[in-house]
Amino acid sequence: MADRAVDIPLTIVRKPREGARMPADPRSALAPLRHPAFRLLVAGRWVNTLGSGVAPIALAFAVLDLTGSVNDLGVVVGIRSLFNVVFLLFGGVLADRLPRHLVMVGSGLLSGASQAAVAALVLTHSATVPTLLVLSAANGTFAAFALPATSALVPQTVPEELRQSANALNRMFGNAAQIIGASLGGVLVATVGAGWGLAADSASFLLSALLFQRLRVPGGPARSPEGRGLISELREGWTEFIARTWVWVVVVAFGFINAAVVGATSVLGPSVADATFGRSWWGGVLAAQTAGLVVGGVVALRLRPQRLLLVGVACVAAEVTLPLGLALRVPVYALTVAAFLCGMCLEQFGVAWETSLQQEIPADRLARVYSYDMVGSFVAIPLSQVTVGPLASAFGVRDTLLGSAGIIALSTLAMLAVRDVRVLRTARPGRTLHSAAAAAAVAPTGVPCPPAAPPPAV
């Protein structure tokens, strides 16, 4: 945004001198990468996500080598997820109070230290389930502080007209890192052992913290935390979250969609694969879905609909095809194509959602809204994982998968039924979006919005 504030006088007030740097063309898909702050954000997130792709594989085999118990593995992984979800709201408050890049630095250092402790215990054969539980809970807590900050920081690193491209690039690089990380995790575990895989994850946290420490953004969320308690700040974030019907409706809908998709793919999918086309092909189906996410990012770089959120939500309907294909036992090649399309279409929604939130939510409350979004979207996943097995035993795998497809379809229709989802338009460069809430939030502080950028208002 600072770059844009400098560029505007050059282009409007006087003719730019020969050799002067011109503003980035918003039509260029790679224009956000011309901004140093965005490059550092993407690089830090890429390194972090690379390690996060290694970690689940390394931790899984570390626990299995230790006890051989799938139940122990489930508890260790579950405790991390639980603490991660619980502390997301506090992470949102912290990211709205402090400079967001410093929140990410602190999270990276603490996460790296906790994962280094796990790696040391595994490598020295000193690990026990109780110690792994404690360290996994700590790691989940530290990671929770970074998630809202990372998402809310994107609009501070690029001008307004580049937000959609920035979100697409950020997500595309992250998805690519996840693919590479998962492959690297398998190689590390097979060649040097699970402990070194965990050490690599620790190193990725520390390196990402170093990159985030170098990140500089103009201004930031302008707010005064003096005299404000945690509950008051959470209440303020909740008020902003429910102020726009389309925000909370989409989050509630995705609570159901995520539960249905995860139950179908992580629990019932492997069961269907075992009974039909085999385990090796199931890995190919999941790989196709991840590849679809990457390709979807490329598509999102070029897609410029005026009603971006409507297009993104409509694309969610494609998620029906995977559980439906599993239920109907379609040929594996058709299932692979469906998985690829699911990933590609889901990425359109992801970019549309991020861009819409950053456009519409006031900057000083954006991280807290993101935290409520994440909690609402993720909270039902553990319940789905626990209950989908008994449901399949009671009603049959086929009917349970059909039920999952029905939940996704109905949830998508519920989102499309909301008028604001259908009519919300993407802001054109130079257009300022005002809302009563945004004006009330900014005016009393006396601190202006970032130069040449409208007051963000999801």
C-alpha cells in the first residue's frame, strides 16, 4: 500500500521521470510478487507449509514405532487439533492487537522449539505418550496464534487492486508446498527416520520466523488496546462476524461441508478403496485433488468476475462428486477426475472468500473474524471423524456417503439462497467501500486508513 501511495502522485500530479518505476499492472497475474513484503510473506508461508507437510507423516510413524497403537496416534494427533481450535480465537485477538508479522515470528519460534523437543525425544528414544501429548498440545496452541495473523496480513502487503491475485498466489504456493512436503516426509521417514523428519519440521518453523521477521508493512490495524479486556475484544470480533449475514451463513455451511467431506474422504474413502480399486489408487485420487488445488490457483489468477463470491460459492457444488462417486462405485479414473475438479473448484471458493473478507471487514478486526471463521469451519471435523464409522455400520457405507453428498448439496444451496452472497461485488481499483461499522471503528481513533486503500469492510 505504501508503494501505491508513492506511485499515485507520480502518475496523477506529474509525468514520471524517465526510468522511474511504474505501478504494477493489476492485470498481471504475478504483479503481487513485485512487492517485497508479499514476497517475504509467501516465502515464509511456503517454508512453513513445507514442514507442515512433513510433520503428520513423521509424527504418525514416530508414535507407531513407539507403541504400535493406532489409538495412541489418534490421541496425540487429536490433542493438537483440539488445542489448535480452542486457541484460534485468542490468536485472532493477538493478531489484531500487535503487529501481525511479529505474531507470526513468535509463533514460529515457539512452534519450532516445541517440535525440536519432540524430535530430540524421538531421536534419543526418550519419547513417551504423555510427553508427546504435552508437546503436541503446545505445538497446536502456538500454531493457532499464526493462522489468523497470516490470512489477515495479506491485504497489508499489496495494493487493493492486487488482493485477488495475491490470495491466489499465496494459496497456490501453499498448496504446492503441501504436495512437496508430504512427498519429502515419506522420503525422510523411509531413509533417515521419523525423528529427522520432525527435526526438518522444526527447522522450517525457525526459518519461516526469520523470513517473517524481515517483513515490513506500512501502517497496520489502527486500534488502541488500552483498557480493553480479552472478552471485550472477543465480543467486538463476534459483533463484526455476525454483522453480515453472508459471513456467518457461509461459515456455518462450511462447518457441515467440511464435516461431510472429511468423513467421506478420510474414513470411508479408504474403506471403499480397500473393497474396490485398491489402496495405491486411493493415494492417486487424493494426489489428484491436491493437484486440482494448484491448478485452481492458476485459474483464479485469471478469473475476474464482478460477483466473485457468487462464483466461488457456486463452485463448491463440485464437492458433491467425490462422495457421490465413492457411493456409486464409479471407475477409479472417473473418481480421479472428480477429485481433481473438486480441488480446482474448491480453490475458486478459497480465493473468493479470502478476497471478500479482506475487502469488506475493517482491517482492525479482520484477524478476529478470521479466527471465528476457522473455528466455525473446523469445529465439527473431529465429531465427523468419530461418528462416521458408527453411522456407516448402522446405515451402510453407501447410504452414509450419499448422506454426505446430500449435506454438501444442501449446504451449498443454503449459501446461494443468501442474497448478499449473490450480489456482493468485487471492488474496482479506487472504489472505496464504506460501512457504518467501519466508519465508527476508524473515526474515533483519529488514525487514517492506509494510503490509497479503502477501509476494508466481509
